Amino acid sequence: MGFFSSYFGGTEYSTIAHPLTTDELNHLFWNTHHPNLSEHQKHLVEDAILKKRDSSGKISLHHIHEILLDLSQHQHLISEFDRKDLQTIFKTYFDTHFKG
């Protein structure tokens, strides 16, 4: 599985969706220091995540990873450093709030 995941672009991030409220997302963006992200970039990432949530307000860490990759590598709207920083913040949040 590892070979195919790395060859075809899979990730180690969970595909299990968990609730992420707008308030929780706002807290992650506006109460965490992101020295290299402008306010405009924060809004771009926040809006993309809010749009990707399912109808029950859930999103997976894998979907967040895809969003951040698109914004950094395809659209060039955030840097690779910021993508990695944000992914770490979301991974920590998901690991802390949704164990098992």
C-alpha cells in the first residue's frame, strides 16, 4: 500500500470526516500566530475549507490536505512553508479532538 500511496499521490492523512464548526476554524486561524500569512490568505484558506465541508459540517484531514496542496502548488496563493505549517496545525487539532 505504501508504494501505491506514494506513487499515486496518497497521503497519510485520515479520510474520516469530523465536525469542524466555523467557530473552531476561526479560532485556528485568528487565535494562532501565522507570521507569513496575510489576512487575505487566511480568508482564502478559511473559505476553501468551509466550502469543502459536507452538509453536516464535517471535513477530513485528507480533504484539508488536498485544499492546502491546491492553494500552494496549483494556485500559488500560499507558500509551501505556510501549507506545511497549516497542515501541522490541523493535524494537531484533529489528533487532539478526535482520537480513535
